[in-house]
Amino acid sequence: MRQGEPVICVKDLYKIYRVGETKVRALNGVDFTIDRGNFCSIVGTSGSGKSTLLNMMAGLEKPTKGEIIIAGEHMERKTENQLVAFRREHIGFIFQSFNLLGTMNAIENVALPLTFQGMDKKSRNRKAEDMLDLVGLTKHKKHRPNQMSGGQQQRVGVARALVVEPEIIFADEPTGNLDSNTSVEVMNLMKRIVREKNQTLVMVTHDNYLAGFADVILRIKDGKIVEIEDNRGKEDRGEIEAI
């Protein structure tokens, strides 16, 4: 799949929950496409439907109605086992809470997804080391999470998401536990790496400033996309921060 081709296509998506006698429309008719190689942010307040939308795209929740086509495949039609296999092969995740295993060092944490793919230990450790070099943690490879700062732990999280060479990376409030300066560093890191590797990054955030790092901004309110902003061609925020 070449850059510029749609890699995510969401059509007429609804998610309706029942709370007692009331129907809550978490998603209320959502349509959009995301092209390969783009960094897309989905921004909205708490309860806007952004996390539900991310979970649907990742195949973690089923829609009430609508289509979710990821890398040419319909997520809403897959069985649970098919979804697990699809995520393992095509998707990387970056979490707000880092989700690193405290008993493992950085190399072991990054190599973990490759274990599930059945890769031998020598190969997966070599690949994990390469990824840690890429995110600027060459000197921290043997450190456990409690020996690293929050920003360093999130860099390990980024490396772990990238190690399986996913087509798509989903990031759920990836800088939510970081201070503002470290958040900017991690955003610039993610932006640089996905550009270099021509991957697609979809990030959910409540923060308008962080959303502005993306190529495309989807604004969601009350379960509907209310605005799509094309941010490409604007001055690179990372360069501004670095001055």
C-alpha cells in the first residue's frame, strides 16, 4: 500500500449503549478516511466518543452499526480470534500508562510482542535493541521501568509499538502522564519516526495543543465528527519548539 492511499476507512459508524431505559449514543454516525503515512489526531473532551472510536478501529469493541475498514479488511466482520491475529500482525499500541512490565528491562519489554510472533530470542533482542537506538535509549537498554523517568518509559512504549513494524499505530493519550516539555519531546519523536517509516499514527487526546502536531485533526463532539482540519503544510511545530 502506497503513501496517500486510504489505510483506515470508517463509514456510518454508530455505538449505542443502554443505560437502564436510556440509549446513549457514544458514536452517532461517524465517517472519515485516513491516508497511509499520515499522523492523525482525534481530539475531544471527556465523553465525546474519542476513546470508543479508537477501540472500535483497533477491534477492541464492536460497533452497533457501520463499517471499519483497516488495511483493506473489515474489522466489524472478524471473530475475536481473527481480531487478535490482525492486531498482532498490523497494529501497534502506545498507552498513557506505559504498560511496561516492571520485572523486565527495556530490551525485554520491547521484544515482548515479537515473542508472541514466535521469533527466536536472539533475533527479537537484536530488533529490540535497534528500536531502542531509534528512540534515543541506547544507554538505557538494561534498565527496568523503575530506573527510568516517565519520558524514558514512554520512549520504551513507542519502541515496543514499532518493533512489530505495524502498518498502523494507535496511541491513547500517550503523553497523559508526562509533563509538558517531555510531552513535546515524545510527540516530536513519534512524528519523526512514523514519517521516516511511512507508518500511520492515530492518536486520541483531549489536548488541542498536542493534537496540533498531527497532519490531520479530527474534532469529535457528542459522538460526531464536527470538523476535519488538514494541518499539512503548516510550519512544523517541532522546529518551533527546538529554536
